[in-house]
Amino acid sequence: MRTVFHVSTPEEVPVVVAKVRNLLADESVEIESVAVVLDRGEAIARLHADSDLADGLRDLLDRNVALKACRNAARHPEVSEGDLLEGVEVVSSGVGELTRLQDAGYAYIRL
């Protein structure tokens, strides 16, 4: 199975870390890949290398979870693409990426 999580608020970022960990630990589900798409600047700011969530997010990256940030939302004043965690992919648009992933068979989970 392939799953994409859609995150829009900064409050959802720690929740998605926990949910993805739970999904990966669930032995009853065969997981092929997991992606997390963030589409608002305030949420993307949580992907900063100095964020209080950096360790949890690095753990997801180490487990081959794709973290994707919307380029349009990354123009938010709180976000600098150069300060994002290494491994975060900046995509052309969050909604475009969600559409592509769903077309590729990813199950969609909105937080």
C-alpha cells in the first residue's frame, strides 16, 4: 500500500509524525511507501532544521518517508527553503502533488 498524508496547519505536524510512525509499526498493513505533503507556510515552517520536531521528522526521512513542501507556500515569511531539513522535497504545488500521488494509487489521509 501507498499512503499520502495531507498537512495544512502547524498543529498537525506532530500529529502526522505520530500517525506515520503508527502506520509503519502496524504489521497488519503492508506499506510500500508513505508521503507527507505540507501545503501551508505555517506548517512548512515546522520542517525547519531547528524545529522542535526536527528529530521526529528526521526519523521519518530515515525510514524513507517522503516529506514534500509546496513551493507556493514556502514563500511564506516564516519559511526559507535553505533552512528546511535535508531530504525535504519542495514540489511545484501541494495540490498538484496530492493529485499526482492519488493518481498513482496513494490512499489519501487528511489531518
